Amino acid sequence: MAFPVYLYFSDEYKKESAKASAKAWQKKNPEKAKAHQIVREAIKDGTLQMKPCQRCGDWPVQAHHPDYSQPLNVWWLCPKCHARITKLTKEYIYVEKSSGI
């Protein structure tokens, strides 16, 4: 009987891997990264306050940017609603591009 082989990575390796992934994402998406940083700083200094999810009223929430060129214009959404909105937005953009609108 063969036993499955599991790969175990050290916590340090996981941290370094996560940092490298984050840096790569930031390099690939500078406008989004900048908007996220502005939101973090605004929350920290009290300029922007988190509110319950704007769709269902649940907590915790995430900031959703409908337009990254306006970084402080965010919708507060719980992870479940955020995933739905993001999926719908991506589907709409796909339909719009493929239909030539």
C-alpha cells in the first residue's frame, strides 16, 4: 500500500513566497497597488471608515474599487458579495468586448 507524499514547506519559505508573489502582482498592477495603498493609509489615519457590506450588511468587509483612478471611491463588501460583484463585472466586460459594444 502506497502512502501519499506530502510536501511540507517551512513558515519562512511560505512568507518569502507570499512576499515574492505580492511584489510580482504590484509590479504587474501598479494602478491597483497604488489604490490599495491609498485605502490602507486612509483607513489608518481615519480619513476613510469601514462600513458593513453594502449588499448584505455583513462583516468583515473589503474595499471594492469600481474605478481604480478614484482610489477613495470604494464599495464596502463582504468577501462573498465582493466575489460576486467581481465575477459579474468581469463577465460584463467580457460580453462587452466580445460583442463589440
